[in-house]
Amino acid sequence: MESRKNVTYFVLLGLTQNPKEQKVLFVLFLLFYILTVMGNLLIVVTVAVSKALGSPMYFFLANLSFMDVIYSSVISPTLISDLFFGENTISFKLCMIQLFTEHFFGGSEIFLLLAMAYDRYVAICKPLHYLVIMRQWVCVVLMVVSWVGGFLHSVIQLSTIYGLPFCGPNIIDHFACDMYPLLKLVCTDIYVTGLLVVANGGMICTVVFLLLLISYGVIWNSLKNLSQEGRRKALQTCGSHITVVVLFFVPCIFMYARPARTFPIDKLVSVFYTVITPMLNPLIYTLRNSEMTNAMKKLWRRKVTSDRN
């Protein structure tokens, strides 16, 4: 513990050291972050005020959007600030807080996507029992389990790395504090620690991803029992969810279901699932969802009418 105290802050190398590239990326990521916050908050507000969106599917979707706002806010503001000011230092304590928060909301989102898949399975495969099975208290329990699962995952990640000795250097070749870039700076053997990270991060991502694939395989097989219109609606809803699942889990598996090593492509992959995916989720869930788009239009007309009055 005394050796760990030798490192009181870390230097983040960020995405690039080129001043011109930093300016371009600053504008780009600022735009991404604004779109992410506005798009996801729009979904949260629309679901909250629209009586037509009272089904469990939209309850989970609103919570997913809320998670995306917080999840992207853990990384994006720091990244944007660093690109603008060139201040790429972060204290040890803030680094650990960032690590904990990132894995808390990221882990919660993993379990929430599994709950959303279960909701779609019940809606398509057991439509007559849907309202009985997916009662309000069941949805709340699934939501709480998602938050608790993310919390436990994050606590294990933080406890795995917090007590390790960081003797120096303190330069992180990344734009944020994450497990493998930090483990690279530890001045002790990290073989066992690396296995714990894979078990707690990579294993969770892989197992949940396989469960999701199995559930959608069952759903796909049951589509033959639906009418053409029912099959079309089911494919639209499930297609959106599968797209989000692939965009989230494939980078997650690549980053954590492997030995504790870093690769040059890690920064690009991290940008994808921490910045790009939360921005795309609102588009994926709304563009082909007529109920959501109609509710947003009604919300907009209501706002315009109230402003005129």
C-alpha cells in the first residue's frame, strides 16, 4: 500500500497528441455527446408522459436510455475537456471513481438487455400470458436485479485493482481509466488479477451474449406461428434489440474476454462502446418504431400548442 501511494495521479495520453487532430475530435465528440444526451433524454421524457407507451418494453427502454446518459457522461465530458484544454491528468481517486462508475452502469446495462430479451420472449412466445407474467412488480424486480448486478460487478472490478501497487510510471496510453490500461502499470505479477478480470468481465459478457442469442433463436423459431403482420412487428422490435446487443456485446467481449494485454485498436473499440453506441441506441429504437415516433410527434405538438397559448 505504501508503494501504491507513490502514484497520486495518472497522465492520460488520450486519442492523439496532434493539436490539429485534437481540435477536430473535440468538435466531433462534443456533437456526439450532445446528440447522445438529447436523444436518450427524449426517450425517457416521451415514455414518462405518454400513456400509450405504458408497456414493460418501454419501461425497460426508458431505463436503458437513462443508463446510456449516465454511462456516456462518465467518459465523454472528461475526454472532451482533455481534447480542448490539453489537460490529461487525473488523480488516483478520481481514476478509481471513473472506473467504478463506468463498470457500474455498463454492467447494469448488460443485465438490463437480458431482461429486455426476456420481455420480448414472453411477448412473442407467450402472448396470452404476457400481462400476467410481466406484471409491474416483475418489471421492477428485473430492473433492481440489473442495478444490483452492475453494482456487484463494479465492486469486484474496483476491489481487484485498488490495492495493487502502482510504483510508476503513471502514464496511461488511453483516454480513460480502465482495467487493462491500469494493470499495465502495476509493478507486480498480474496473472491471477487478469484471470479475475476475465472471469468478472469477459465471462459475464460472453455468457449473457450467448443467452441472448439462444433466446432470439427461440423467438425466431416461434415466428412461424404468427400472422404476417405480427411477424413483421416482432421482427422490427427484435431487430432493433439484436442490433443494440451486437453493438454493445461484441466490443465488450473483445475488450475483456482475453488475457490482460493491451492492443493499439483498444482505443477505437473503447470509443465505439462508450461514445458511439449510446448515441446510436435512440436512433435504432425509434426510427422503425411507429408507436415511439407517434408519441414523440404528439409530445412535440403538445409543446408547440402550449408555447402558443
